[in-house]
Amino acid sequence: MKNPSAADLSIFLCIAQHLNFSRAAVELSLTPSALSHSLRALENRLGVRLFNRTTRSVALTEAGERLYARLKPAFRDIDDALEDLNHFRDKPSGNLRITCGRQACELVLLPIASEFLQVFTDIRLEVVESDALLDIVATGFDAGVRFGDRLEADMVSLPVGPPLRSVVVGSPAFFERHATPHKPEDLHGIPCIRHRFPSGSLYRWEFERGGIEQDIEVNGPLTLGDVSLMVGPALQGLGLAYVFEDMVKEHLNTGRLVQVLAHWCPYYPGLHLYYPSRRHVPAPLKAFIDFARERRNG
């Protein structure tokens, strides 16, 4: 049996990482049909099935899981060796993949990234928006952006934004029809715009004052999966919204929205760039870390 090439094994690893032919094909700049043909050729050469495939799902077989577990660290070592060559270049080059939520992307990541890419012109940055708490190692990301109080212990983190807070807001017309809440539990009788996480759970509005914490399960006519979409319905008077203060500053200044429960909305740790605590940091990521640190300190 002729051993498969490194290119064949790279294709297998990419499919195993995404468990999706379309996404793997985009990453490898191949068509899904070419990817499927290459995989069949690899399975025929090895004499074992590596994936169970249906029209709706792709899953590793037991043989595929074992091969993936052995190949992943080996290819990571190869990637690290190639990354070491970046130290001999005037500027680092290569690909950088970062995941973050939409609000984190708008508030912090994109302003930094836009400046960074104008300086490091040989780096290609891919940002994938996701509010899910992803395992960045398992999903193939170099780093992520998340709130500082939600980081795993084995991650290195760097603050990339100021402390933030969420605020409860409603339109003047809304308060003509509904009572103004003075404490969090007053929200039980007031229509609110709810937020559902990608996991399916509903967000309980979090408050704190004088060391007293309260989590309130609100109710209302509208539930959304994206916090930034709540501003529009709040402006129209549909319900109260609990959103980042920076998202509604202009509306608060003009009086189109009114803030309530201000004393119950403290600041909390801002957004952090986080990455695995392994010893080797790819050159594009190191450049981004240094740039973000200098930008924050400057």
C-alpha cells in the first residue's frame, strides 16, 4: 500500500475539524465534490472508512477518531516549525483566525483589526462571529475575544477594551404606558425584550448593588438571539431592552431612549483577547497580541 501524502492527510484533518464538507472546502479552496473525491481516494488507499456520511451529517468513525487524535498534534508540530521561519522575516506573515461575538466584534475587535492589518500587510485575518462558548483549540481558532469573567483557567488573556456595563432602556412612549421600575424585581410585571443564547437558554438579566446580586427572568413579547437587534424594538416602544451602554449612548443623549435601574447596573470586566497557554504562539498571533497591548497602553 502506498502511503498517503501530507496533502491527503491535511484534507482529512480539515474535514475532521469542521465535520462539514462545505466549510472544509472553503478553507482549502477546493470544491466540495473535489474534497469528497479526495477523501474517498484516501479511504480506499487506507482500506478503512474514516467518516460516516449522510445527506445531513458528517461524523468520524472509530478509525477516523483514532487517526485524527494521532495526526492532529503531529501536524501542529509541523505548523509550529514553519511558524518559526517567521522570525527571519522583517514582518510576520500567515493566517490568523479569531472568534468572537457580534457585539465584541463591533465594539472592540474590528477597530483594532482594521489598524493592525494596515501595518501587517502580509497577515490574513479571519474573524468568525459566534456567541457560543467555543473550544478554540478543538475548532481550529488561534484566539478568541470574550468577557474576562468567562475565561477558562488554561487560557492566557489580555484586556483589549475598557470595563463595560449593560443598561436597561426604554422609549419615552413606552413609559407613558408602563410603570417605571425602581428595583430589579419590578421587571416581572413589565414587557421586556429577551435574549436567547445559542445554547437555547434564556438570559436572566443580571444586577448588583452594594454587594447584593439579583438575576431576573424577564418576560415579554419578543425574544432575539442577537443583542444588537434589541435597540430597534426598544426605540419603537415594544419593551425594555438590556444592552451594552455603548450601543445606545447616542439614543440616551438625544432622549429617544430613557435609562432605568442605573444604580443596579455596575461595570464589569471588559473584553479580553484569549489564547491557549501552550508555549508556542504563532507569529501572526504574537504580532496581534503585541499590537493590541501597545494600542491599549498608548
